[in-house]
Amino acid sequence: MKAKVALLGCGNPARKWHLPTLSELSRRGAIEFVALCDLDERLAAESGARYGVPHYTSAEEMLDRHPDILVVDVVTGDPTHHVLGRMMAEYGKHVMVEKPMALTLPCCDIIIDACRRNGVHFEVAENYFRMPKQRMILKLIEAGILGDIVRVYFVEPKRRDPFEPTVTHGGLGRPIHGFGCTSGMCMDMGAHRLSQLRLYARSEPRRVAATVRKYGSDPKRVHEDWAHAMIEFENGAMGIYETSRRGEGQKYCQIMGSLGGILDHDTFGPEIPLRVMVGEEWRDVPVTTERRRVDGVDVLQRIVVHADTEIVHENPFRDYAIDDWCVGHAAEIMSIVNAALHDEPAEYGLEGRKDVEMAMAIYESSLGGMAPVSLPLEGMTAYERAVHEDYLAKFGRPIDRF
């Protein structure tokens, strides 16, 4: 049985990644891509024509016309995730929402509760840990090549805009998010990076201390320009996350263990700069890749780490015309498809809520003057209450009313 899959939202992420991946999976017979929907008639029509599927501007009409849709991929703006996730569940559809899972933890729980009530599964489109390079890094950590993980870092610029001539800063502005398509750097790329730090540490976060600042004076931009968080994990590992869009930005990921480490200045590149301790000296460990062209696309076949015991990661989509980046999207799509077909939890699912929880702790700590915030969070944070208040002011309805 092949799952019939539909897509909601034909904006930039869908056009760049989700749509071509859905199309290739369908062309190869892994799924049936049957319909798409966007409120913008032009976008919907263009996407439908390009990928040869019916297009709609109403999700209800799409679902009524295609009652056999099994899975819906929701690729819309952050403020709509909990609304559309709940709606798809109530139509009896298994659903995947883009990251971050939702604006706040209560919004995440709206999706979770709706799926549980209606007997469907849900997934979060967290693609980074599913990319081949990241799969291999996690495999190395799990195999003990790096020993006990001690420190994990992710430092990156979102952009490198110059500072204004007179540099001043403030904290989080109001409305908290502004309610555009995204919801701040710590929830945008931050959702990816917090996920990776948690997976690298192989532990749950216990405490977060953070500061979030806005350097730009444009009142129309309410998002943070810079953030720094220190994360203490239950196993004693420490995590550092920093993101910036002002000034010259550093960019690196570092994983330090008792037996070795990885210091990567090109997190999107194919190389894995792996070193291990041999006696009192560091030794570089060779890592090689095998690739071939599939229908004109350069496709990774496998990664081989030439340690004392050879470690191999094979790309599960090595016979598809899918590049390294979109392997993550293919894997997330197949995760919710397999969950639907086999009635089992998706690969990530509730982990997406943990990423939002870490971001909420970052914002809450910053509002409290970098006071440490313990996890898991108990009750609603002041930050989440502010988001809900601003949502009401923007949309004229409470965030949990539909």
C-alpha cells in the first residue's frame, strides 16, 4: 500500500525542498503525491502545474475532494502550525508540521492532543539530524568513538548585518513575535540547533541560562539580533548555543568527548573533521564518501569512517535523485508515512516539543536577567503568556480558539 500525501503551503520552503522531494518520492513509487493547497491562487496554480497534481486554495475543499489522503505535510508559517495541525487531525489525517512545532508549548499540546483524540500520528519536519553527515556524527557518538560527551557548541551567524553607528541594545520587543512567517532566531534556526545539541549530548537539558538582545532600532523588526545560551544537560555535558545577525559572526560546531572530538567550521559541507586521542596526541581519522549521479543529481551513496573498526552510514535514498540536503526532507516525509501505514510513532514526534521547550527556556531566562530556568518547564512561562496576549491582539481571537 502506498500512502497518498498532500501538501499545505507553497511558500519558499515548500518550493525549494518539500515539493521536489515529494515529487521524487512519488515518481519512484515510495508515496503518491496527490494534491497541494495554498491561499495564494497564483502560487498554488504554479506549483500544481509544475508537479502535475491538483491545486486548491481551500484545505477543506482539498480534503473533501481527496478523502483517501492519508498524510498531510504542513509547510506554512509558524503561527498556523497548531491551527492546521489540529484541523488535519480532526479530519483523520496523519500530519507533519514544519519546525518549530508551534509558537509555544500549549500550542504544541494542541497538536498532540488532537492527534491522540483522533487516533492519528504526527511528525515534526526537523530535517537536520536526518541529513547523512549528521546521521554519521550521531552514529560515531553512539558507538563511543568520542567517549563521554563533555561539551557541545553551535555558534553561527543568521546574517552578518553591520551594527548601526551608535550601538545600543534592548531585550525582547513587543509584540513578542510580530507574527510574520517565522518566530525569532531561537525558534527558527534555533529549533534545528537546539535539537542537534540535545542529540549530540545524548541527554535531556536540565537548566538553561541565556540572554537575547535586539541591536537594531527599526521598530518594525521585533525579532532578536543576537542570543547566547548555556545549557546544562542531565548527564553533566554542557552546551553553548549562539546566533547572531549583527556584526562579524563566527560559525562552528564543536563536539568534545573524553576520547575525541569534532570541530566543524562548515556545518553544511560534506567533511567530518574527526580527531581522537591516541596516548597524549590527537590523531585525524580519515573519513571518505562514495557518490554517483542519479538522473543528473550528485547523490551520496555512503560515508565511511576509517577508525580502528570501520563505521559505515549508507544513504537510504541512494537510488533517488535527491541531494544531501533533501535526504533530510525525504526521511522526515517517510517517517510520517511509515507511522501512518504501520500505526507506530514517527521517528521524531514529541522530540519537536522538546526543541520548543528549550527555546521557551532561553526567552524566559533572558526576561529574568539570565536567571537559570529549570527543565522540564512547569506551567506557562511569562514569555508564553506574552506571546498569547500578542496573538490575541493580532488575530482577534485567543490562541486556543478556532
